Amino acid sequence: MTDRRMTVARALTEFLAAQWTVDGDTRVRTVPGVLGIFGHGNVAGMGRALGEMQRDDPSRLPYRPARNEQAMVHQAVGFARVNRRRATLASTASVGPGSTNMLTGAALATTNRLPALLLPSDTFATRVADPVLQQLELPHDTGLTVNDAFRPLSRYFDRVDRPEQLFSIALAAMRVLTDPVETGAVTIALPQDVQTETLAVPAAFLAEREWHLRRPVPEPGALARAVQLIRSARRPVVVAGGGVVYAGAEAALAAFAAATGVPVATTQAGGGAILDDHPQSVGGVGATGSAAGNRLAADADVVIGIGTRYSDFTTASRTAFQDPSVAFVNVNVAPFDAHKLGASVALVADAREALAALAEALAGWRVPAGYAERVAAERDGWRDIVRLATAPTGRELPAQAEVIGAVQAELADRDVIVQAAGSLPGDLHKLWRVRDPLGYHVEYAYSCMGYEIAGGLGVKRGLVAQGDDREVVVLVGDGSYLMMNSELVTAVSEGLKLVVVLVQNQGYASIGRLSESVAGERFGTRARMLDVEGAEGSVIPLDLAANAESLGVDVIRVEPGAGVIERLRAAVAAARAAARTTLVHVETDPLPDAPDGEGWWDVPVPEPEAGDGAAAEAAERHARGRARQRPYL
């Protein structure tokens, strides 16, 4: 085959359409589509190239319009997670604000260790017209552009300043997108003039190329040390993170837990790593975990961390593990994470491969009978608490826990719940009974307000691409809804059905609670009318249900009052059965808390002044928490 003459933008789109990820017997397109919003930075380059591909063969690299650039990246992240990091979407945006709108999405993707390909447009590489519209000028460095802000937020960043650079940059980008250790946001900045320049493209660059995911096996010496330490344990516990899900290791974890009797507590990203009905499943761990998981973690002598990055929420700000001699066996594909908390054994390996090796080496070993009985008792006790907390109470304005119980009661086991920010992630971590490996999708590494609807749309895209017809249910608070609801229009325009349950509690319930805990009295967290001096007055007369209707969504309003939970359940059932995106609107009381999971989170408190009893009480609580913190060396 001979070289082809084409623009840089067309060469890039042709290249992306030919990339495949291979994971065992699974072979999928690495980048099966592009999301984009066009402007003067990309309309003549990426816009024209994608238009030509749509005309020639829309199945190779389909383009889909979006309404918000940040939301495009959120869609890509949701798509990537439901595909277990085997595939993601690309996002193209125009010069200046269009591109910098993707910065939050880049941070979210990298923090969550999920692949997303970002193609921000850049100013002229030639600088023949300088400065151009929307160009940032810095006298100390005229070569710096706003796209350089992506550098610290990306796992890979480069700029195509000359057409010939495309080949090496594109290949390097694919390497990072498909690397389980390095993956995250991958950013290729594309100057608007370079996008439209032509070059001779070798046939080899455009040929189909396979990227095989690495699944490293445990090193024998480290495996032997891990087995020896686990065999010595009297009170072991597994902390299962997102790496279990990305490795497709749920069955291996379930078998390991059943064979050994080791209880399994999950992180937010690890939701689905073990299912609720497994006898060794003890719920969440850490600041938002269950009392069962946290009590077992507190007494654990050996912690087996599998695919977790040990965030402060997971370790309860390093108060979760209280045994003076606690040891850590950390299984992670990333050495950076495997060595955290002064790991006694760092098992740098794929979660599924490591669990299979551990199960074989530990054959015949089980936890002591007395400990197994305690695990069962803690698990059963917490399940009773959850049942009570999620049951209807008869309030005219239900508590959030009641809403969670009502929503779950109407969903099928395989349906996916999507959430990200506010008080809902903590309540879900405690109360949601995960019944499918992909059924719990809570973005909590970045906990980005506004992720919910866009991320849910990405999940739905991913499921549709796999031929999976399960329902995607987005649970979103009014604060997050107001920050980003634009992709409801995208869902309507493409016929991608979502069920959205909008919980309206007149403000920011999570920060309101946090504010009270630090003696802040919920200042600035309630949706209230303000007078000229900023004093809070009556509730803002928002009609978010009407807003959703104006975006083309079908809406079911659940009126408060007696029987509200029964009406909510009927509304969720109707939305689930509907053919179109449907939003269920329900008002809640923001004050009742979910059950105490006995976790702690370190948030600074002010030094109390004389006579300030609330601040003194908050400082005393904080001091008690700080006294439990440990360095884990």
C-alpha cells in the first residue's frame, strides 16, 4: 500500500478507528467514538475530518454532539468504567474556553485511573496571527497556552506542533490509554492550523493495530511472603477496590473469600467487587463505610488490600486500622499503590491473577472458627440496621435513606445506580445492596458535582455498545443537577434512555452536615432567598421538574405527604418501564442522617474562642479523631 495524503485531523481520526484493545478473548475498539463541540479551533480540522468519516462509514468512528465540554469527558469516564477500562471515548473541543472546560474532566479521569482521550484545540503553531481570539498571552513565556494547564492533570500530554509529530504522539497516547498502571486522561493538544495541514501518511500508521492489556502475575517470592503472612493472621480482612472490577476479578474474589472465610469490605470504587449476598461481604469500609466493615477493619491484624489506592475515605483518614501490629498485604497492578501504608508485602500483579495464585497457595486454610462467627454476627447486625434505615417512616418529607430503599426496591439486580457527589455517595456506600459487578457506579475519587447525568449517559452508551439492555438509574441531588443537567438534551436527542431520580433537599445537604460538625451552622449551604445584606430568607421557589420538562424529558412529580414512599416506588417503576428518559422528582428532608458507620474523616476545625461552646465541642471531637490516626509505617 502507498502513502496517503491527508490532513493531520483526518490522519488522527483514521488512526483512532483502527485501534483495538485485546484482553484475553475480548477484542474491542479502543476508541469507538468521538464526542465533540465545534468552534473556530476545530471546525475546519477535527470537525471536517469527523464529518468525512461519518459520510464514508459512520460505524468506524461515530461522532456524537455534546452540550458541555466537561460533560463530554464525564461521559468518556462512565463509558470506560462500564467497559472495565478496555475502551473509552475521545473528546474534541475548540480553542480557549471550550478546551479548558475539559480540565475538570481530565482531573476526574486521572484521579479515578480511568482512560479518557482529550483532543483540545490550540492556537496557531505558526503564530502568523498572534494573538488570536481566545488566546492567553503571557509576557514571560509566549509559547505557553491554556492547554498547558492539562499537563499536571494528564497521564500523558503532548502537542502536535508539526504534522510529522503525529505518528509518535498518537502511538504514545494509545500506549498510556491501554496501560492499566499509567492510564488516565491522555491529552493531545492540536493547534488549529496544524489540524488542517496535510502530510503523507504511511499505510502502516493507518493499519489495524492491537493493544494487549497487561495482566501481570505475582512474583514468586512476594507471593510466598504474602501467603506466609496471611496464614499467620487471626483476624484478616480484605479491602477490595476498583482494581478488582477493572480486572474482572469478582468471581476470583468471591471464591477466595468463600474458601478462606476472610471478610471483604469494599471502597467506593470497589462497589461490585463482591456482591451483597456473599456470606463474607461486610459492606463498605472507611469514613462512609458500614459499622460491620469498620469494626472488623479496626481489629484486623492483616489487611489484604486488593486494587485499592487507599484514599483518606478508605482509611478513615488513617484511623480505620487500629491493631498495633497490623500488617498490609497490598495487591495492585501499580507499584505506587502496592507500596502504600508501609506494606509488609507489595504484590505487584493483576487482581485476578493474584487472587487465583493466593487461593491455590492457601488451599485448606481458613480463618479461626471464632472469628468466622464474629464476621457473621457483624454482617447480620449491619444488615438489620440497613433494613430499618431504608424502611418507610411515614414522614411527609422522607429521609434520604428512605428514598434509597424505595429506589432499590424497584430496580432489577443488574440495573446500574450512578452517583458522584454530596451526601448520596456516603449514604449509598452504607445502604446500597450491590447485586451485580457493574451495578454500583459511584465516582468518588474526585467526587465531582455534575458528573451524575453525564457519567450516567456514558454508562448507557457503554452498555448499548455491548448489547446490554439493563437500566441506568442516575440518583442526583438538586445541587449537582443545577451544576450540570445539559446532557439530558443529549439523552433525548439520541434516544438513550436514563432514569433520573432528582432528590431536592433545598441546598447542599452534605456540606450542611459537615458545616455543623465544624461549628459552621450550615452557613451558605441552603437554597434561600437573600436580602441586600446577604441574610437568608425563604426557600428559593425552584421548579426543577419544570426545568427537566423544558429539556424534553418526561417527568413524574412525587408529591410530599402521607404515602410518599409508595408514590415514589410507583414513579420509579413507571420510569423504569418507560421507553424514554424519565426524571422522577422527589423532595426530601435534609436533616435526618443515615446510620452511623463508625468511620471518621479528618476535616480541620477552628480554634475555639472563649464562650464558643459549639466550636469547643467540634475541636474536642476532632482531637479524639486525631488521637486515633496512625502513620502505618
